[in-house]
Amino acid sequence: MATLNDIGVAAAINILTAFAFFLAFAMLRIQPVNDRVYFPKWYIKGLRSSPLVNGSAFASKFVNLDLRSYTRFLNWMPAALQMPEPELIDHAGLDSAVYLRIYLLGLKIFGPIALIAFTVTIPVNWSNNTLEHSGLTYSDIDKISISNIPIGSHKFWTHLVLAYCFTFWTCYVLKREYEIVAAMRLHFLASDQRRPDQFTVLVRNVPPDPDESVTDLVQHFFLVNHPHHYLSHQVWSLTSTLKIISSAITFSLLQLVYNANKLSELVNEKKKIQNWLDFYQNKYKRNPLKRPSLKTGFLGLWGNRVDAIDFYTSIVERLSRDICGEREKVSSNTKSIMPAAFVSFKTRWGAAVCAQTQQSRNPTTWLTEWAPEPRDVYWENLAIPFVFLTIRRLIAAIAFFFLTFFFMIPIAIVQSLANIESIEKALPFLKPIIEVKFIKSFIQGFLPGIALKIFLLLLPTILMMMSKFEGFISLSALERRSASRYYFFQFINVFLGSIITGTAFQQLNHFIHQSTSQIPKTIGVSIPMKATFFITYIMVDGWAGVAGEILRLKPLIIYHLKNSFLVKTEKDREEAMDPGTVGFNTGEPQIQLYFLLGLVYAVVTPILLPFITVFFALAYVVYRHQIINVYHQEYESAAAFWPDVHVRVVAALIVSQLLLMGLLSTNEASQSTPLLITLPVLTICFHRFCKGRYEPAFVRYPLQEAMMKDTLERAKEANLNLKGFLQNAYIHPVFKSADGSDSESESEWERSPALVATKRTSKRFTPMPSKDGGSLLSLDQVNDECLKP
């Protein structure tokens, strides 16, 4: 078990490591050769030019020769805090700004809690000597935990009162933040520039029809059921997309979903070959006297030597022909058309009505939901039939269960490292090596945290693969699903697994020599004593880990390797920057683990709180800098993830209350235990209130807001060409090169008669005549038909 000295050694190691990372970052960021690594966001926005081009002297292009800049190596910290939040939203988006508020939430919760806990709880816990007479293995830190309170003592009332205080304070801060973020989201949606997803709905599970193709069926359904002063339409097929343009107030545009995964592979291959062709063409321009050549064998090591430009030109031409053939095959093959479509509307109000209502009598067909932002669409999963999604998610759930279960093995190994005393009894031949003071302090204070960090490295990638297999159709949904599973995994393995296996190792000798009825009591005393392990983990992951994030060592090495060996064109250099993103699927669950640890140990072992507070403060500054200068978000969901953040903090609060209730019951504090039962009940009621009051702002779009936005837009832009804005928004990226601009005027596509084309001979819900033939029913006849049994 880690002692106070071990924690001090670990703290020194992690503080020195963090300082070394910050110092290295301060030196590397001001070198011109690293400018694209540490400021890629400004390059992407086109607001920064490379100093390698502008430098006057050759040396100044690679090394910063201004000695004064080295003395200001920490000026990035105040610079990261200077940008106001509204400007940050304009610069990086609402998602990034609200993500930073998670760190502020932690500071607001744990700052006051740490102050109260150190003032009240630690003196109460310290003024006892229970552990000295318990026979348990303990350290100096455990003397200031609740484990040092005598069984049945009235001092447990102090912890009960503090549990109420901490719960009320946490709920107040959560409510306040939920209210602020909900207001920020509504304001962002109201003031944000026009976006395609505000007018577009994703329709899935289109029912098969023997008389009509998916194209005709979707076209017919929405022209009939969303007419709203419909006057005319024009239908044409443009490579990948069937578009319907209408003069109606609501229905505007329809884009079908195609299975273009094979075509996507061909397009990506052509991009790679085209890149090589550009490289050799640029090389020839620099030296026109010599045509570049290459060998056609493996990696250019053997084979016939050919002209490089002619070789890659022929491959590009061949791939272009294959792409055209595959594109034609996809667009003409009805099996490539998926039973789904992106349907755009003339107004936000029309899209809101469609997205938030049931479209047919059968609630399992014609399913509508808000379309993701075009950048947010994960195109590969749109090709998955809707009926297979349930099966895929069942398989993923089973796989996740086994992954969680079997990961207990490395967790047990990590905990064995954290409890050297117990291992020495089982493996006495290691005792001479382990008893060396520095080695023992290093193993117990630093090694468990870094070992657990290593074991968790591959986990986010595995969970993201599971989320993609489940069939979510947006990057934001993939990240939220992966984050949810990552949090659950850490709760089961890192938190509960560390406590259970750690307690077994820690009190191994005590378990063996006591009766079975005393084991729960021993566990109840031992849980607070696991705070030492979590302190080491927080320092490794939360202190040194955050400092390592700003250094960007991996992107730095990869960039220079690519720049030296793989970069052939300026486009390659831009792709080599790899700015990355906030990484909600990995960052948010990690933050939530700190919320869980802080809330659980706030009353039990408050010595852990300063370490968590330092993490939130340090991470806020670091990630604010990264969001301003480095990260480039792939999408904008308008902070749709905040309900997940809120519910996980509430869950952590309930877990802390239940564990405290169990802990007090094992310590025979039966008088205080019944009062703790009301805390989870009050917390659940608080969550239901917040869910009903604030969550609708994140899942539904108010019709009042939509109408207000539409009215203002019509007043400001009376001649807005919404057709041109929407027609290419949701085309698969591999088709965009084939789509040309449509020059047809608005007046021309309004001239055809207001008829709804259908190939059916008769349909009950068709109140308009068919242009191509068929019967005609009036609205009264439709109602009569619908009333028939």
C-alpha cells in the first residue's frame, strides 16, 4: 500500500514530468519548422503563413534566433485564457466551447467541496486511532479517511451532514450549468448562419412497394403528405441523387441514399495515384531536362523502369474509367438505392414538423429524424439496412460484455503492483529487491497508474469499432455511443474492479484468518483506503498526461517523418499536419471518472480532492489552448452531448451516496443510514426535473424558434435561392465531382402543373391526380376510404 512517502515520490515524478513537457513545448512551439504542428488550426483557416517561406535568413527558417522569445516560454497560458467565450464559439464552434465547460463544472463543484472537506472532515477523521488497533494493513493517508472512525461512533453524523451539503451543492451547480448550456444552444441555433441540417430530415425504413421504386415511392409520399400550398415540381436524376424542386412553402428537395462503398474505395485509390502523379509532374517542372522514372516492382525496388509521369497518367485514366462505370452502375442499379433518403424543406418549420412527428400509421416505417450536419454524416453506415441494426447492436452488446469481463485480469495485475506488502508474503524471494526504498516508492506510487494507463490505450479504438459496427449514421452519434461504453467500462473495471481486486490483495492475510461474516465489514473499511491508488492514477493520467497532450509528441514525430519522406505536394503537407479533434469519445469518459472519484471520496477520503482540482484547472488551460490553436472539429452538433455529461455526473453522485450508505451500515451507524436513503431519491427527482426542463432543447427544435428564424430570413433575404444552397449538401462525397451547378431558374421549375406522379392504378391516400396515369380521388373520397373497415 502506498504510503505518504510513496505519494510524495509519485507527485515529484509527475510534477517534474509535467514541467519537462511544458518546457519542451515552450521551446518547440516557437521553432519555425514546427509551426504547422502547434498552430494547424490557423493554417486551416488561412490566417497563418509558414515562417519557412517568409524567413530572411536560412537558419531563421528552421530555428528561432530571437533569444527574447525563449524568456517568455509560459506566455501561452495567459494567451489561452484571454479569448472571450463568444469569440471562442465563433472561432472553434459551440461543441468545443461547451466541452471546456465540463472542466469548469469540475472546478465549480470540487473547489468549494475540497475547502469544506479539509476544514471539517480531515480533523474529524484524524482525531481517532481505530486503524492502529484494527489489524488491517494501512498507511498514514488512511488515518485521515473515514476508515479511522470507530465503529458505531456519533462522528459519522458529520459525514452524513456533509453528504447532504455536497449533494445539494453539486445539484445546484449542475442545474445552473444545464440552464446556461441550454440557453447557449438555443442562442447558437437562432443566431447561427444557415446550415443544410436545419432544413433536412433523414427518412429511414422506407417500406418496399411492388409498384414503385424507392425513388418514386419517397418522391410520391412526401409530395402528398407535405404539400403545404404545393404548386408544382420538377424531377430529374443527376448521377447520385434524385432531386425534387417545388415551389411549396415546405417541401423542397429530396436526396436518396446509395450504397457507394465500392465506389468510395476507387475514388480514394485515385486520389493516392493522382498525388504521385502531381509529385512527379512537379519534379519534372523543377528539372525539365530529365524525365522522372521508376521501377514497377514492389516498392520500386525491381521491375521494368518506365516513365513515371506516363505510368501514373495511365493508372489515373484507368481508374477514372472504372469510377465512371461504377458510378453509372450505382446510379442505375435499384439494389444500390437504400430504403432511406435525405429530405430537405423550404423552411425550418417544415423540417421541424416532419422530424418530430410520426409519418404513417405503422410506427416502424417512414421513420424520420433530424439529419446530421453534412460534415457529421458517416456515409459507410448509411448502406446498412435498417432491419439489421437491432441484430448488430445485440452482437456489439455481447462483445462488450465479454470485453468488460475479461479486462478484469489486467486490472487484477495492476492492483497486485499497488499492494506490495501482500505480494511479499506470497512471493518472499522478491522481498530484498522490493524493500529498496526508492524502488518500493516508485512501484507503489507511480507504476500502478502508468500500468493502468497502458492497458487502456487500445480500448477507445476497440469501442469506436464496435460503435461503427452498430450502424450509427453520424460521427457525433458514434462518439457519444463510444463515450457511453467507455465510461461504463471504466466504472466497472477501473473503479469497481480496482476496489474489489485491490481490497482482496490488500487485506489478503486478514481475509484468510477471519470469519465469513466479518468480510463485508473488512471491505467497508478497505474501500476508503483505495484512495492512494486513485491518487497515483490521477497524477499519471491527469497531470503528466494532460501536459503530454500539449506537447503533441506523436503528431510532431509523424509530421516530420511524413514531411521528410512522404510529402510530395502542398496538399500532402496540409494533411500531414493532423490537427486532431477534442476527442469526445475518449476525453469525456476520462473526465467523468474524475467526477466519480471526487464525489465518492469527498466524504470518505477527502485527501484525493486537491489532486482532482489541480487536474481540472490544468486541463482547462491546456485544452483551451489546444482548441484555439490546434484542434479542428470535424462537425458541429451544437452541444448535443451535454445531456450525457449531466446524466453521468448525476449517476456518479448516486453511486457515491449508495457506497456511503453501505460503508456506514458496515460501521454500525444504523441511526444515520436511514437518512441517507432519501439522498438517492432526491437526486433522482432532481435528474427527472432537469430532464423534463432542459433536455428538450437538445432533442427537439421548438416550432416557435423555427418560425421566427424563417420569418426573419424571408424578411432579410426575400430572393434567397434555397434550392442552390441545399441541392448538393447531402450527396455522397464520391459523387460530388460529377454534380454540376444547375442553372435552371426558379421560375422555370415552378411551371409544371400541380400533380403528383405515381405508377399505381389507385392509392387511398392520394388526393391528387396522377400525371402519368391512374385514378383520381378527392379528399372526401380519401376520408371515406380511410373510414372503411
